[in-house]
Amino acid sequence: MADNLHMPPPPEAVDVSNKVVQGVKILKHLDSLKNS
């Protein structure tokens, strides 16, 4: 069980987190366009 702690996360988890980060960046960009 301890061996699993040192393994990198599965590619799916990385892909999902990247999509969340991209979504947040897009929302912030759209929000800044509305405020300008």
C-alpha cells in the first residue's frame, strides 16, 4: 500500500485537472472582457 503513495497519478486524473484549470482561465478571461 505504501508503494502506491510514490506512484504518479493516473493520466486521467491529470487530464481532468488540466481541463478544470483551463476552464477557470477561460471564465476569468470572459469575466475581464465583461468588466472592461
